[in-house]
Amino acid sequence: MAASSLYSTAIAASFVLLFILRHDAYAFQSAASTILNQRRYAALDVSSTSIRSATDGDTIDSMFGPRLDGEDDEVLYSDDDDSDDWGAPSLVASAEPKKEKAMSRWGSLNPKIKARIVKEAQERAIRNKKRREPAEEKKRRLYSQYREMQKKSKFDKYVTREKPTHDKTRTKLADLNPGETVPGRVISLTSFGAYVDIGSEVDGLLHVSQISRDEFVDHPRKFLAPGDDVEVRIVRMDPGAKKLQLTMLPEEVLHEENVLNKHMIDEDEDDRIQLDEIEVDDELWGEIRRVTDYGAYIELGAVVRGFMHFMDHPLFGEVKGAHPKEFMRVGDRVRVWVLDVDSTQQRIKLTANRPSGLPGPRREVKWI
């Protein structure tokens, strides 16, 4: 019985506490809403008072109380204003400060920057004007510009000579000696060589084959340019025909290929084999005079040297990736056969492999 009475007492106490808490929360909400209403009504009274005070000239700063700086309020709108765009700021008043600000910024710029901006604006205006020009006028203008560029390019190719070509102090061809090393200046380039001024009465020809042996020279512009100063060696000269031949090859190469001596010897051209006397599959003997990346030039005793490609040599392919100089050497005597004769280009194509179409060696049977 005692336990049941305690339990009933605890339940009653819990209900009493819940009632008290709910009553206190309701009282707090009522008090808070009352305070908020009072503040709202007070703000409305102050706002209406400030509006009336502004019309009467009183120094009340809206709902925040009296102005501390003692200045007048700024009236944004008045009933006496007859303007139609009421409530909007004045465009004239806002544009003038911006213009003054822009002018002050332009005046503070560096004069060089000002000049550059003006120049760019002028160029842009000129470009826009040219876009609008008629097609015929644009065509004429572009053509005139092209002609001017052609003239300038042609003028830039001219090389200044130390002595004019008609100068009587220039060296005569008869006074030059083969094998002599002289300085020169490249005057012009062609597909077959370069013309070099060495101070003689005529310019000397530096053939493409006489420029380098380290690599194949397909065009002299790969190594030379107009105006370059070079050292060349005189190979031969012909005062009667006014011709001069030069070379840039090293001395050991010239000695190895016998470039100088073969021109010093006065050989009778009638004793040399003419091209019309050579036929395909003819067997000839010759001496290798020059080896390049593509093959060898062979002296046959003909009016021109024959050329044998490195793939037409019997030793080609024995060593993979071998350079032609490894199995073809200058001075070697070789037996070759004629593959082709080009009388127009003055060329003879050779091979060191016996053509398969030729008959085999003849066997003679001697009867006893």
C-alpha cells in the first residue's frame, strides 16, 4: 500500500511540473510579442515625426535621432518637382563626373603610352578603311606592293664588290696559277654551283661537286649564300674563253682525286673515247677517282667519267649498313660494264656486276 501511494504522489507531482512549465512558456511568448509590438509602433511614430520635421526644416536624421553633423537632409523627391522621370537620378549630373574622371585619367598617362594608343587607333582606322575599298583599287594596291617587294628582294641580292667589274686593276687570267689559294666573295648562286669574285677579270665558277666531300650537295645554298667570304683554290683557267674554275676541297682530297694534275696535262681530246663509240654492255676498265654517299666516279678514258652506284658493286651487302667508301676506294682499278649512255646529259652509267644477258666465256676445243 505504501508503494502504491508513493507512485500516485510522483505522478501527481509530474503533472504539476508540466503545467507550470507550459504556463511559463505561454507567459514568455506573450511578453515577447508585447515588446515587439511596442517597438514597431514606436518606429512608426519616429518615422512620421522625422518626415514632418524634414518638411519643417528640423534637423532630425530619420529614425536614428537628431543629426550630429548639423547638416540638412538631402531631398530626393519633392511634390513641387514637375519632372516626369521622378525617382531617377539625373543623367547629366552623373555623366559629368565620369567625363571628368576619364579626362583626368587620360591626362595622367605617360606621353609614350598616349602616342602608342593614338598610333594603334590610327592604324585600326586605316585597316577598317581598306576593308571598305573597292575590289579593283585593292587589286591595284596589292599589285604595286608586290612589285615593290620584288624590287627590294632583287636589290638585296646584289653583292657589293671591292672593285667594279670594269676596273683595269683586276688581275688577268693569264697571271693566275693553278693550285693557288685566293680569297673570294660569293656573288650569286645557281643550281649547278656558285660564282665567286676573286678579284680577277671574270668571276670563277665553284661547281657543286667542288664544295664538299663530307655530304652530298644538291644545291650550293645548303653551304653558301651571296656575300659570303670564302677561300678557294684555282683549278684551271682559260684566258681565251674567259673561264675560271675553282674548288673548296681540301688539299688531300685534291691530291687523292688528282683534280689539279688532270687539268695541267694537255690531253688530246681526239684520243679520248667519244660517247657515240660506247654501247650498252661494253666491258671497260677504269680507275675510281671519287667516292660519294651514292657511289663512285670512274675514269674510263672517255670524254666524261662514268658513275657506278654502290648497289652495283659486287661487295654491296656483305656488311650491312656499310658506307660505299668501305668497299670502294679512290685509286682502285675496276672492271665495269656499261648500263646506259645518255648523250644529252653527257652521262655514263656503269656496273661492276656482269650482265646476265651476256654470253659466257668461249671455250675452244683443241683437237690433237
